[in-house]
Amino acid sequence: LINRNLRRLIPSLAIRAGVIGLFFGAAHTPTWILVALTCCAGVIFTWVYEYYPNLLAIGVAHGFLGAMAYYLVLGIDPLVQWNAQPITF
């Protein structure tokens, strides 16, 4: 979403993708390995979105890669963590 707003300010796709990757990485700051992975993913997502502007596909890829990063890289099973928390209203 930031990509469209930065097109006028940063015409170069490579620089714009790097800036957006840094923003995307900063949004995932609890774990530094997660920041590095999401920074790289943000650059790739920006390049893909520039040529194929489909936010649904990017969202699905974000969810899938996020689940895999938690499970394979961080060693955390998101479903076990989610089921362990009681739901209170």
C-alpha cells in the first residue's frame, strides 16, 4: 500500500523496494531474525506487486511465509500458541 504513495517521491523501483522493505521489516520488530526475513520479503513483495498488483495474493503469501517462518526459523508453532490461550470476553 505504501508503494503507490511513494511512486511520485521515489521513481526508482529498486530504491522504493528497499525503503518499503525497511518499513515492512520495522513492523515486525519483536525478533531481529524476523525483521531480517520480513525486510527481504518486503522487497520481493514490492517487486511482485509493482508488476502484478494483486493484494489478495500478497496477503496469502504473507500469511503462508509468516507461518513457515515462525514454525521453521523461530521454532514456534503458531497453532499451539493460539490454542494454549483461553478465549475470554
